[in-house]
Amino acid sequence: MALNNASIVAAPSSISVTGGSAVNFVSAGAVSDAMRLIVPTDADFRTRRSIDFSVKVPKVNSSSINGYTLGRARALYKQPKLLANGKIVTNTVALEIAYDFESTDVEVQRMLDTGAQLFFDTDFTSFWKYLSLG
């Protein structure tokens, strides 16, 4: 489907995943503003899946609209792949949200719900899988 005809559900009552099996992630280390999780059952460390999480709390900034920078949360999922030529490429998915500290929980949840739908709604499949803007 073309992006210009896409639609998503406004204020859904729930967004969930069904079926499949769980993949467990464990901490591989953390600092004050970041944490890495890995899949411990991935035996080859070169192709071990991971998620890097980071946050940036709002800071005073007189040139920002509200006098503060936006708060940011980012997750970067990495799924390395061993290629036929023996080299390794790291496929990634980056998720990020940025919002003003005056945003309500409802407003932030609405952004999260919309963002989630961008990934799984079939209106956007051709964009993600085939790099199609048409």
C-alpha cells in the first residue's frame, strides 16, 4: 500500500504481540545513562543479538522553546548476521522518542502507540521491507 493512503488507530485501547516464543535478554553492563542487554543463549559472541538503551534527561537551555532540551529515550536493537563470504554485518532497528517535559503521560503514550503501529501496521510494510515510498 502507498504511504500516502496509510492509516493507523488513534488512541488504541491496547497494542500487543501474540504467538511466537520469548527471547530472554540479560544485562551486559550499564552506566548512568545507558544499558546494554544481550541474548545469553546466542553462543557465538560475534552474532549475539543485543539492545542498547540510552536516555538524555532534559537540561536547561535558554535557546530552547521551553527553556529546556527535550527528554530523549532510545533503543537500538542489533541483530548481527554471518554472511556467505564469512563477514559479519550488523542489521539494526533504532527506536527513539523525544518530548518536552511538560508532555502528559497520555500524550507520551499516544506517541508510543503511534510509533508502534508504524512498525507493524501493514500499510507500512513496503516502506520497511522494500524501501518503497510509493
